[in-house]
Amino acid sequence: MTQKKTVGMYESFVRSGQPTRATHYCAGCGHGIIHKLITEAMVELGLQDRTIIVNPIGCGVFGYYYCDCGNVGAAHGRAPAVGTAINRGRREAVVISYQGDGDLGAIGFNNTFQAASRGEHMAVFFVNNATYGMTGGQMAPTTLVGMKTTTSPFGRDPLTAGYPLHVCEVLNQLKAPVLIERVSVADTKRIMQARRAVRKALEIQRDGKGYAFVEFISPCPTNMGLDSIRAAIFCMEEMEREFPLGCMRDNSATAVPRAPVAPAPGVEAFFAQSERQHQAPVAEADEAFKEQRLKFTGFGGQGILSLGICVAEAARLEKRFTTWFPSYGPEQRGGSAACSVVVSGKPIGSPAVDRPDVLVCMNQPSYERFAPDVRPGGLVIVDASVPLTMPAPAGVRVVSMPAIDLSLRLGVPQAANTMMLAALAWLEVTGLRSEHLLAALDASFKKKPALVEKNRLLFSEATAWLERHVPAEVRG
């Protein structure tokens, strides 16, 4: 009797710390057979050095101990997302997503559905043993009606748990997949059919033709409560009745290979293009410049983020190091909005501003939330509509500015942020010159040039108000 040596797998497995030829799979499990089919096809097609297998959570999670190729781990159900990322960064790679029924059919089903709909270039090998095998045999999306598991001890009841999920049939409604096939590893004849399907799926990847999906009906004797032979019979007699074997789609003959990637431009070309596009002043180190950390807060729709961008843009024009870091809720308008700006004479370690030197508040919730964080010696500029129900920390100056009221009186209710920018310039707290703040304001309206002069006028009106109402000693 001759035995064929398995190829594409490591000579020894060291998952337990000691070299061994034993896998972690239970006796009679189908995973080992499927691993062998995949690795043999990978080697026979000359794809071993190009192949990357994504191993998410499930019984196949330790595949990287066995398969001698590239391997990447993935969060539960997220193998298609990881495979997509690999595809976008490594077009020459042959990507395999190896997933069980709990991983793919439950938490990861939308990942799989969307990847199939996009026609991502990967081969998905889906192991369907009708149970969550790794965590004790709970009911899975593919568990048969009446089948007993640890979480369905009386059998799956479709009235409360629904019916088994037929993944191949669902994906077959989509336009993009090239191959969709269901096979089994319950006996020798079926394993040979599965071998052909695996090879076809990898040929499609080799040729860059698109998405291939192969489902394997696989025995799980431990969680089925059966010995190896009876578990295989269960697959053939019960599971295949629910999940009929066969090829639902094979468009590999007519699928068009994707175009090769154009050569990437050299580094010199990249920087030349960047310079032409941005013409940005390069930041210059200045140890004498005192770093300023500013936070802008209010409601969404008040121009909070735009105000922060103006300050960051002015810093850029002044050749300072700067960062702008937004934070806002899901609402476009009416929800909370904030952004942090750091202006420095040296490279900035973090864009986060937990202890601002300057805080701009356009509403009461922002004042109450952030004012206590302002460092001693700092400044709070708050809209006059905000009742100061709580005192600012000791040593913190507070300037109340009627930005909203001024913008309303001047007929431009959306320009309260321009009034606050004027306050920052007049109070001289950013370390930036007024001409750069005005230039940044102009740049913010480059798509609406008619508003440039109007906002400059509003800036001037706000400055005049500050000169009349705020003591000069508050500045700086």
C-alpha cells in the first residue's frame, strides 16, 4: 500500500509547543480533510508563495499552524473584510477566506454578503457542520430543524429559531460571484468532487477572475454526539437533504480577468505632484514659540469645525506645526460638535487636547463640560447667550462675546464662528498674526467668493465691538 505525502502543510505542527503531526481537530472532523485539499491544490497550481489564508475565530482558527503559506488572523466573522484589505494592497496575492458556519453565517454574514456582492477577488471556503464546534456545540445558523445542540436541547424549533440558513442560495442571487458550489467531505467520492471544486476556486484566483464560494458539508462527531462513521452518514442522509450538493454557478469560462495594476509613480513624482497640488509652506522649528492647545465646542451647524480649520490653516500659513482633530455626534445639526487644534513650534506628539489653553464655547452644555478642564492661566471665550451657571476654574479668564447676537443683527446668522475668530485675533491668544487668520478665513470661502468680503466686514465689526467692550488688559 502506498501513501501520498501531503504537500503544502508544515512537516511538524508546534501549536502545543512540541513538534507533532497531530492537529487539534477531533477524530472524524472534516477540517483536516479540507485543509489537505486546499494545500494540495495550492501547491499543484504553483500558488503557495502567493497564497494568504485568513483564519478568523472558529475551529479553523489555528490553520496557521498547519498551512505552509501566508496566514493572517481576523476577528470573528471579519475574514472577508481582512481579505478585501489584502486584495487592495497585494493585488498579486491569492486570498483564501476559511470560515465556519457560526463565523460566516451568523456574526459575519453581512461581511460575506457584501464581499460577494462586490465580487472581491478571493476564494471563500465555508465549512458547514451545523454547529458552533469550537465553543461547545451551540445552535448555529445552519443547524437542522429538530437537531439537538447545547442551546437547543429539544431540537431546533423553527417557530422560535427560524429555519437553517442556505448561504449558497442567498449568494446565488447576486451578480458578481463567479463560482458558487456546495460539496461534501463525508466519503471518498464526495471528497474527490470537493477536490475539483477547491482547485476550480483557486484557478479563478490565480487568473484574477473574481469571487469564488465553496461550501463544504462536514461532519462534527463530537458535537453531533456520534462516532465518525455515523457522523459521516448523518451528513449524507440528513444534511445533504437540507443542503443539496451541486454547482449553482460557474462563470469561470467567461469571466474577464481584472486589469493589471499600473506601475506606481516613483517617490520623486509623488512629491512633485504633492507640491504642485498644495504649495504648502513647510513647518519650521521655532523653540521660542509657545505651544497653544485650543478646543472649539458647540452644536453641530454652528461652524465649530470650520472655525478650528481656520486656526489650523493660519498656523500652516505661518509655518507652524499644527493639527486639527474633530469630534462630533451622528447628527449633522443640533448634536454636539467639537474640535481640537494644536499650534506648536516643534513637531506635535498628539492631536488630543485634554487641558486646553483656550476654550471657545458656543453653547451651555459645552461650557459646563469643558470649562473645568482649562488649564490655570488659560482663557474661555463663551457666547453671551450662555448663562455662566458655574464659575470657571481659578486663574482662568472668561470673555463673554455676543457672537450669535452680532451675526443676527448683521443679517448673517451663520457667521457667529467668524465673530469668534475675530475674538481670537483681537485677544492675541493663538500666537498667530491677524493677517494669517484673515487669509485662512478667505480660503474657507474659496468656493463662495461672494462671501469673502462680507465675512471680512463681519470680522471688522466683531473687532470693533471687542475694542469698545473688552478691557485691553484682558488681551494676550
